[in-house]
Amino acid sequence: MTGIDVRHKKGCERRREDGQCCGATFQAHVFDKSADNGKGRRIRKTFSTKTAAKLWRQDALVALRQGTLAEAKPNTTVREACDGWLTDARAEIVRTRAGDPFKPGTIRAYEQALRLRVYRPSLTRRSTACGVSTFRISSTGSRPTGWRPRRSTRRSGHSERSTGALSTATSYR
């Protein structure tokens, strides 16, 4: 069927078209001509049944025509999502797990981390409709300015479980 492919498992020997041979999945896809500066992009989604794939494809085609398909048109940048979170944290809308507002120093630390590690021209990926997506590092593989590896919390000669007392198995003479 057009727009739906059967995805068989590696060890499948029969490869039936209806997918009843190996518990195959069905991948539905639509093509968004307006994505990537007019080059277009294929949007795929995998389902366990052929009916679910057909229904998603029909809905996706309608949403593409109307311009409402979320995968085709992310409208929030990573910077906008982070700035919104910082604004909410300052206004005490976003709170810690304990329910307390974030302290000013904590918010400044988040701002610094975002400035040094996220707000860079090489990280130009858009986020999806509801959350921040993963970031892409520049092709040169360079680290952001101010980046340094995290120090190890473990000191040599000390166990993480140690309470400071000598263990009974250890004897010093």
C-alpha cells in the first residue's frame, strides 16, 4: 500500500505482505514538501497494526494540508523553551521537587549553564511541540568556552560508604 511499509524482524524467513509471519510492524510515512527550506522531509511513524498505520497516515495528510502537523512544524526554539522556563522559575511558577521556589543563586547557575552549554550558534535545533529535544554539537566537535570536565567526587583511598572509622578487617601496626 502507498505510504505504508511492512517492517519484518531480522530472522523472518517468510516475509508475508500482511505481516502475519513474524509479528512485523507497519511504518506509515507522509512527505512534507515545505520542510527544510523547500527541500521536503519524510515524516515516519511505526505501528503494531496496519489499521493504526492507515489511520495515522490519513490524519497526518489532513494535518499537513492544514499546516497543523506537529512533527512537520516545530515552532519553539530551544532558547525560547529555556527562556520560558527561566521566566517561570523567577516568577515562582516552576518550583523544586520539595515545592519551594528556586533560590536566586540557583537560577543564576541555570542561566550560566544555558549560556555556556546551550545558547550557541552550532546548537540550532528546534524543539518539539511540548518539550526540549536533544542538542546537536557542532561538526568540529569543539567544547563550549568555559567547559571543563566534572571533578570526581571520590577521593583516592576513601570508600564512598566509609563513615570515617577504620574497618575491622584493616589492621595498622
